[in-house]
Amino acid sequence: MLPSMSPTEREQFLAATRVGVLCMTDTRDGDRAPLALPVWYSYEPGGDIVVEMGRATIKARLVRAAGRFSLCVQDERPPYRYVSVEGPVIVIEDPIDPAVRVALAERYLGPEQARAYLAATTDQLEHDITFRMRPQRWRTADFGAFAAEFADAEAGGDTRTH
């Protein structure tokens, strides 16, 4: 069994600034796997997941059609951890709220670089939409406990009988 996170741990992990991988059912023809693409997102513990994307993109069309998506976020540095969350889209904001766009840019780029990015991409205000997803199912893993056990064994602290 994978070592999982508590609800508080998983929400704090998801609230940290990481790139997420958005996954949705790809219904363009009968022979496709789910589509998975990197996205910026925002999340506050106990709240909804917010993602922004171009209105005309395939990912936006697929999320609209499915009415739900999954988001997987990981920390690939040892000890490896991840949170995967899935749920229904509860709100589609079209057009995008400029404040949401600013908040996402500042989250990932910092205030100074975000200003330059936002100035260079003002057309996204006309072409982007926001999806808000209500977390429904969670999957998590935190290999920190395993890492600590392995470190103890390496240091000679393993007292288990083999």
C-alpha cells in the first residue's frame, strides 16, 4: 500500500506552487488515451481548483464535453510525493476574470516578471476562459516515511529480522 497524505497534508501540497498535469477524456475518436497537458493552476485548501486556458483549444473543448477533469501534481525530488485530484467542473468563467489571470501569473512568475508576461499576452483576456473544479476524489503518495526507513537501514539502524 502506498504511503498516503492526510487531508490537511494533501491540501497544503496542492496549494503550493507547482505545475499541474491536467487530464481529461479525449473523445475525438474511439482510439485515444486520455489527454494530459501541463497547466498553471490555483488552489486554496478547502476550495476549488482553478485553471485557465484558451477557449478554442482542444483541452477546453474536451473539458467542456466531459464536464470534469483530473489534475496531478508532483514533487519529483526525493522523497517523491504526488497528489492527484478529480472532480466536476462547477463553473466556467467566459470571459476570464482579469484578476484570476493576474493571480496565476504572479503565482508562477512573481510580481515583476508577471507584469511583463501580462503586458505581452493581453490578447489572452479575450481568448481565455477559466474552469473551476470541485475536488471529489483524491489519490496521494508521500514516500517520506519509506525514505526515512531506508536511511535508518543504511545507517545501521535497521533492527528488523530478515
